[in-house]
Amino acid sequence: MQVFHQIQSLRKALAEERRQGKRIGFVPTMGNLHEAHLALVKQAQGECDCVVTSIFVNPLQFGLNEDWDKYPRTLEADTAKLESVDCDYLFCPDETEIYPNGMAEQTRVVVPSMTDVLCGASRPGHFEGVTTVVTKLFNIVQPDEAVFGAKDFQQLAVIRRMVEDLCLPVEIRAGVIVRESDGLALSSRNSFIGEDERPTVSQLYRSLCWIRDQVQEGRRDYLVLAETAKEQIQAAGFRPDYVSVRNSHTLDPAADDDADITILGAMYTRGARLIDNVSLVLDA
Ligand code: PAF
């Protein structure tokens, strides 16, 4: 695997791949890689001739009181994991490479719809930070396709909208959510879960699945279901942020006759904010 810290040298290497007609896949990450990230790399390898993974803990997408400074940085272990799955390129720039004029002066990419609800409501500015850095990374790598984890369902929907609105020539793919045996979705933030919290922390997923089962049995009182799920999370000892049933494409609150719906939720443990979602397709 070739490792690059500079935009210019990565571009030169990728230009040569492109010249040879190779299809370039891209997996943007913030590092602290786990099985779910490696699954994204493998997915990209299935459809592309060479794959670039980026590792950049993007300060622009973290709020002032969020966990940017304690976000786990494990570059050596991440490099070994990417080598083990034969990733072709690792791009790990530092902050000045990505924001040479400083973050305050950085031109921003704003997706007006879908970004001030759900996670966007509790994390103002978060999606602007994501869309700005992802646009920059797309311009640096110029991939044919990019793979994003479906655990960050809202992020995926926002990026799809951005790519459509800005006519960016990249195909967006969703990777499946990888889970522990009790259903907990793999996440870099799982390392902040307390040992005493671990046995019950999959309550978020269980509550989302409970809503899914109720919907499959015919219930459509989505607001009531979401409130009950929040009570379940609270009863398990965690602070719910939101639980909501949404149209999978628009992220609008689900209507009774919506066929593609996604149940999204977020909750706080003592040291982390965890998110998860469950999608389902209802018979017309
Ligand atoms: O999902 C993430 O890890 C980040 O939000 C991303 C897409 C790499 C942008 O910083």
C-alpha cells in the first residue's frame, strides 16, 4: 500500500492509474478502523481496480463541546489493517494540507435540506463540515465511486443529495451496517462505552427493531412508537437524543403510505453519543 500525506503526490499517483483506465474506489474515514471500515474497502475492491482510503479527523465537523480532541487516533494500527486487506492507497493529510487558509476562511458546501434535523439538530454545523470535507476529498481523489457506511444514514442521504445537486461525477454506494453479536453497530466511538454500560448498550438497536416489528404488524402511529422507544432507552439507563421514523429518501417524517422507511435513533452513554438505524420496505 502506498501512503500519501500530500495532495499533490497522491494526485500524481492516481493520474497514472486513471491513465491506465483503472476504476478508482474511495473510502473516506476518520480512522480508528474496525471491521465495518474494512468491509467498505472490500466492497470498493469488488467494483473497482484500485481503492484509496483516507484518514482525516475533520475538525470542521465537530462542535466546540464535542469529542474532536479525544477522538481515537490509531494511524499505525489502521495502516496495518488496510495493508491486511490489500488496500492500494492510504491518504492521511494533516490539517494544514486540507485547510491551508484556516478553517474560518474555508469555502463551505452547504446542503440546505435534511441537515438541521435528527443528528443535525443536536450537532449544528456538523453536516456542513462533512459536506465541505467530502467535497474536498472527492476533488482530491476524483474517484469513480465512493463507499460510505449505512450506520451514518443521514450522512449518506446528505452526501447523495450533495452529489446530485452539484453534479459531482462520483457514484455513491452504501456499505451494510456491521454489528456485534448483540446488535451493537460497530463504531469508533464504542471505545467510549463504559464496561458497566456494555451489557445494555444495544438497547438503542433493540428499540429500533421493536419499532420495525410493530410497523410490520401494521402500526403506523410513528410518533407514539418513537416516544415508547425513547422510554425504553431511558429505562435501560441511557439518555435518548432522538428516535424517529422517516422516509428513507427525503428523511421527512414518514407518512402512512410511505413504502421505504428508516427508523433512526441516537442516544448518549456516559462518554459517547451513539447512532443507529433500521430500514424497511413495506408492501404497497
Ligand atoms: O463518516 C465519517 O467517518 C466522516 O464523517 C467522513 C465521511 C470521513 C467525513 O469526515
